[in-house]
Amino acid sequence: MLILGIETSCDETSAAIVKDGKEVVSSIVLSQNTLHGEFGGVVPEIACRAHLEAITGVIDKALLDAKIQLKEIDAIAVVNTPGLIGALLIGVTAAKSLSMILDVPLIAIDHLHAHIYANNLEYNDIVYPAISLVVSGGHTILFLSEGETRHIPLGWTIDDAAGEAFDKVSKILGLGYPGGPVIDRLAKCGNQHAVAFPRAYLEKDSLDFSFSGLKTAVLYYYKGQDSKLSKSVTAGDQDAADIAASFQEAVVDVLVEKTFLASRMYNARAILTGGGVAANSRLRQRLKDKSKEMTTPVYYPSALLCTDNAAMVAGLAYKKYLEGDISGLDLEAIP
């Protein structure tokens, strides 16, 4: 079964064709990083306009790479929640139009659940129940995953998402956008114990997250009321590397601790990760180390499947199709 997936929830325009929920036949992702870079974050109006201009060409390229015709598609899958409402509407409208024209099923996909399913595109031995950590620019959330399509939220950020904190700290330090990759690279040259930034664990056994205070601590350390620096830092300075490493370690400490806390609380047999921050090399290493200690396997997708993409959307759609979870043409976008 060939499913065409469409993803326009934020700032990537993506289309992919996946066979039987597993084989990625083609995958096209058009990033908007250069459009948003000067603003240090995603500008919704710019994102929507870029999606509108790109969506047809991206779908055509996915079909071309797959060497198939549109009439060979058996179903259309699209992310309809969560995300930027204008961006979602463009993908949903395209998907509904194709579903009606081709007279094939339309399958609505939750963006966060798709990030979890990205693991299933690359691994065959995942066992359930599992704890799933989805960590990105817009979301930091823990799920109890009872199966490939069943996910119960356990805790989420009460303010900034982890990826948002990476972007804001990168902007504070003048390192550019997106912040995750540049801080990850720079932190490798820094001392993670150089600055004692706070870890917000909240109340005992809480599975919620908070990174706003950490971001503010970096701001004060760098140039605010508690500034310890007498000069501006640059990406080549040791000061910048130390701040990046210390900040990153604070984020990773909280993510790892709460993920394994949830694993113990719910007797999970595996841990799954997804979202752009799941590509962070330090987070992966710490999860791997803790996995050995706790004897709980940890899975994370390849870097290309961590960022927003339509392959994970089309893959999950196949499982939902088998369960009869089909949407109508009245499908709405939900931010």
C-alpha cells in the first residue's frame, strides 16, 4: 500500500511516499531556516507563505523521486495537529483536495505521534509499553506509548520547550538560528561544569518540564544583572563554548532524569525519542549510558527523521488505516 504523507505543521514543507508503513520510497523536506534565520525563530506569516509557494512542487518531487504517478497512491496522510494554524491549513487543504480528486482515504495524523513512529521506520524490535520523549522547538512531552498508535500524555512543558530554549540561548549568545545544532557543535569544545546553571525538576515525581528559568539564568550570566563576563563572546570563544556546554548539560540532565523516572513509574519495556532535539549528540549519549545502567533499551531515529518530515506521517498513517481510523473531508486543522 502506497501512502502519500504531507507535513506542514511549522517551518518545513515535506511530502513522502511510504509503502506498507515501513519502506520509505521517497522523502522530500524543504527547510525554511534561511527565511527565519534573521529573526531568530519562526515567523508564522513567513512560514505560511513559504508553504503555499512550495507545497505543489514538493509533492511533485516526492512522486518523481518515487517514480510513480499520482493515480497509484492508495491513501493521503496529513498532519492536522498540533502546529501553526495557518501552516497546518495549507497541508490539510492540499491533502483533502488530493483525497477528493483521487477518491482515496484521508488519514489525519497527530504531529507528535508521528515523531514517535519515526522509530518504527528504522527498528523492528520495539516492545511496548514504552515511554516516549518528544522534544523539539515547540514541544517537550512524555507519553506512555501502549502501541504504535496509542499514546497517553504524562507530562509536558509548562513554559518554554527544550528546543525553544536552545534557540533563545543561541540568540542571546549571537550564535544564529536554529540554535540546537550550533550549540551541540560548540558544546563539544566546552566545559559542561563551567557554569552551575539551574535544573528545574519541579515537585517530587513531576513529569512536567520547565526551561524558562534556565534560559533566563543564561541571559543574566551572559549580560544581565549577574553577568560574569567582561566582553562579548563569539562562536570561537572558550567562554561561549563553556556556556553552551553548561546550558546543554542542564537541559539534558532534566530530560534524561524525567524520562527514566517515567520509565520506572510505568514499568516501561523501552524508551522512544523523537523531535529535532532528539538529534542532539549529548542527549543521545546520556540516554545510551543510562540505558545500560537501567537495562531499558532506548531508541532514537536517524537525524533526518528527527526533524519534521512526511515519511513518519505516511508510516503512521498505514497503521491507522489498518485500524480503520479514516477521516472525512470535513477534517479541520487544530493548532
